[in-house]
Amino acid sequence: MIGDRRINALDQILELVVLINDDMTRSLARDGLTVSRTHLLWELRRHGPMPQRDLAAALRVSARTVTGLVDGLEATGFVSRQPHPTDRRATLVTFTERGLRTVEAMEHGQREFADLLFAQMPAERLDCLTAGLGEILNRLRGLDPARQQPSEGDR
């Protein structure tokens, strides 16, 4: 039945989320990182040195939360705060050498993991998988988190 196939698909996605989350959490812990701190590092990698207010916006967290994340990353040697070149009131969060090496190693690990998961999959099947996941992600992004219903603009 179609309903059973949908439940089976959801069960598989949920199992995949749990397995990947467990693997990621263990891997990050080896480097002394958390998922939240790593998200901040990825944003720095994507955008370069940034003021904390811009990091807060990119991470969709409060300024207070980003301060705590940066404090933790600075204390463990992943980032530093530098004076902003044009705004005396702002500081830029930037990578230390350790932080940059760590993010580069994570990028390498991500490529290896992608190869492990998808190298043996035919291109057409991988294209179907990514298209289907894209549809699911777009649908989820359109849900109002408070009600888990489509937001007003999506109706």
C-alpha cells in the first residue's frame, strides 16, 4: 500500500538521521567540538571573518548565544577575535591556524564520507535521491514549526 511505503520511507529517513547524528557527534567530540560550535565554524569557512552580530544572524541564534559559542571556540583555540578594520565598535571572529586546519580536515572527511556512501550508486539513482531529498527539504522548510502545518504564504 502507498501509505505503508510512505511510513517505510519515513522510518528509513529517521534511522538515517539518527545514524548520521551519532557518527557526527562522536567525530566532533574527538576534536572537542559540538554541533553548534561546528555550525559556527562552517559559517566562518563559507563567509570568512565575520562580526558576531552577522554570525548570530547566519546561525539564527541570539547575540548572547553566539557570544557563548565564540567564547568556547576561542578558549579551545579554534577562533580568535580581531579588531574590525572599519568599525571600531565591532570585532571580527576569525580562524586560528588550529581552527582552519580542523575545518579543512572536516571538509576532507566529508568528501570521503560522501564517496563511501555514494560512489557505488549509479548516477541516475543518485540524481533521483538528491531530487527526492530536495523535495522533502523544501516541504519541511515551508512548514510553520509551531504548528507543523504549511505557513500562510504556502497555502
